[in-house]
Amino acid sequence: MANVVVLGAGVSGHTAALHLRRMLSKNDNVTVVTPNSNWNWIPSNIWVGVGTMPQSKVLFPLAPVYKKKGIDFVQAKATEIWPNGGEGGESGFIEAESTLPSQAGAKVRIPYDFLINATGPRLRFEATPGLGPDGGETVSVCTADHATHAAKELEALIVQARAGKKQVAVVGTGHGTCTCEGAAFEYVFNVDDRLRKAGVRDMVRLVFLTNEAQLGDFGVDGMTFVDRGFETSSELWTASLFRERNVEAIVGTAVEKIKDGVITYETLDGEKHRLSFDFAMLLPPFGGVPLKAFDSDGTEITERMFAPSGFMKVDADYSPKPYEEWRAEDWPKTYEAPGFPNVFAVGIAFAPPHQISRPRTTPNGTLIAPAPPRTGMPSGVMGKAVAETIAKRIKDPKAAAVSASMANMGAACVASAGTGMTKGSAAAMTMMPVVPDYVKYPTGRDIKDTRGDIGLSGHWVKLMLHYLFIYKAKAKPFWFLIPE
């Protein structure tokens, strides 16, 4: 009998847990430890954030799903990992604190034979003074609650615009090292669509403020597409949408602070700027959740298992190199923690070895570097691959790990640009691979499988994916036939 523990129930963790339960025997235990009681389909938070979808449509309770599938569910926040067990000689275990209202803070110890760290990100709003909905002056769509709050604030702006007051709405990244520029890109065009349908678009200056050096970078060093036989860049492709919708773009920015309705930011040339706003949705930078690691004698080994960012080290090349010397093969393949073949980290929880987009520093020494995205489709693929590895090793401890390198993995992204079955729109992009390989491909990616398209059909795909992945996450009949 084997005990497999999964920390986190986002796309990676939930996917891994469901596949593990499907692959393992009834004598093996699968336990999910997560502080949240609900599962959230985060891509659709964008629609919640503009008021076109209620948050009830993007959430469902985890407990009934896990009970139905025979997965143990512990609602708690993991705080410590003891990969070698304690001095008593027991197997590895994790320490957690209950987040159940009736048991808040109670200590929980859970042993494991295999551990998957899929804790996702810590939202580091504190990295920029004044950032975020809790004590700050900006809104967020990172959680369903945040998105609901954002929709209310957007509606307040619309009320002011209808009253004849000119407004400024800013969407983008709230720090120089943010990731998920694609989510900000998607949200700004949903705001544009919402304002148009409310009849107040001409009353609102809409600004996209991003840490990308060029539009269309998306933290993946941009893409090259073939359109009607001609090569075009994602920068030109993306910029055309900004021009069409009259959205003002300010690139290469690092937000310094937000105070009294003013965003102070620095640009790559080192100049400081101020931008007044009436509504702002700025994404925070991500960090690893606060987990500590200990050896069996109680010696702390957190620095051995985790990068300074708080993300877990895996089978990547973390040696310091100039950006120009990094290669696709330096990215992890199996997501095993070095020295601990029974511990894995997937999704946002693993530490990337380097930036995909070129990091830049202003003359003032401010780092402006989009962090590598590890969400969505790649997260699900990683979760399933690690589940397959564990299932194989329970039967044969020497079994080879299943490889799922982002340097060999494709990804599809469908960014909504307005809702409606007949008038909706979306920007659909595919890339192969996610991490560019400039040795193998002249443009970094396979030009045949890297495409971009904007139109109504993309919106239909986005809506279809919403329902398909919630169906899959609820483990409905034949859920496993839906690809990650």
C-alpha cells in the first residue's frame, strides 16, 4: 500500500489527484491537502471580473468530488515538508494547519510515500505599495472573490462615465517581474467590450500597462506566425488588436507604487512616470507559498529544496549563466526534487531555471523581466505526467519517469476579447514548444504549429473549454478522455 499526498488542488494538483486515483489500486491512498474548499476554473475569472458571468459558474466544492472518487481531502495549509521523516524513522511527512473554520490553526501531520507539490503561487501584492484589493487601491482577477469585486468596481466606473465624467481605466502588471501577461491582455479587451456594450467607451481612456518589452511577448519571448504565406510576429499581430480597439499600450514598465489614485512607474529607459486612474486591475508578481523543509534531525533544509523565490527546485539546470547561454534542455523533464525521487513539484510550484523572455534592467538598476508562465495547459500536462510516473514506480521503484518538458510541450491559449454567441471574439494562439528552442528551430518554435487567429470562432472555443474543463474537474463520466 502506498500513500500519495498532493499539496494543492489547482489545475496541476487536481489533475494529478484524479489521474492517480484512476491509475492506482484501491489499496493505495491518495490525499489532497489544500487550504481552499472550492475548485476555481481561473481562466473564466476574466468574465466574472467584467460582470458577464457569476462566480458560481467558475467554482464548485471539492469535497463531494473527492468523496465520490475515493480521494482523502484535508482542508489545510501545508507549512513544512520532512522528506526524510523524523528521528523516529518514519517515512516522509508534511505538517499542515487546518483552515476549517471549526479547527482553524490545528496542526495536522500526514505521512507520504510520494509527494506532489502543486501549491500554486503566493500572490505577492505586498511587492508593490498600494497594489491589490486588500489594503491597496487596485483590483485583481486572480481569485473568484477578487474578480467579483473587480466587476463591482468596473460597474462603478461605468456609472460615472454615464454621468458624463471622463474616466481612466488601467489594466496590466503591477510589478516589473510579473507573469500572466496573457491574463491582463485578455482582461483589458473584455473591459473594452463591456464599456462598448454599456455605451460609454468614448468616455473612458483605456490603458494597458505591461512589463513586456514589446506587445505579444507574453513572457515567452514572443512568437512568429505564418499568415497567408508570410511570417509575422506576435508583436505586430497583437498590436493590430490594440489599434483596432483604441487601447493605449505602455510597455516595458515596472510599477513602483500606487497611491491616491496615481500609479508611479518606471520604463526601460529609466524615466519615472505618473498615471492617474479611476479603475485599475494590476496583476501581482508570484512567489512560492511559504513552505519550509527539514531533515530528519530537525535541521532546516529549505534552501536546499527551494529557490529564493520560494518555488521548489526540480530536475532543471539552476547553474548561473548569462541569458544567451541558456538552452531548452536546461528546463525540467520529470519535475523530481533533486535528491528526493519521491517528491515532485508541478505547475507554478516548480522553480523555472531562467527567464524565457530576455530580462532587462533600467539605468536605475530596476529589473523588468516577465516571469515564465507555467499555468493552464502545461500545468495539466505536468500533473498527469507525474501521476503516471508515481503509478509506475509504485509497481516498479526503478521505473523511468515520464517526461513532460515545456521545451517539448505545446500549448494553446484562447484569450477572450468579448462575449456573445454571435458577436463575441477571442485571440487564439498555439505554440510549439512553450520554451523556445533556437537550436532546433530558426524562430525558436515549429512554425507549422505556432499560430494566431482572432475572431468569433475563438470565442466559441473559449466557451466550450469553460464547460469541458469544469466537466473534467468534476470527474464526470469519461472525464479522462478530455485532454489536459
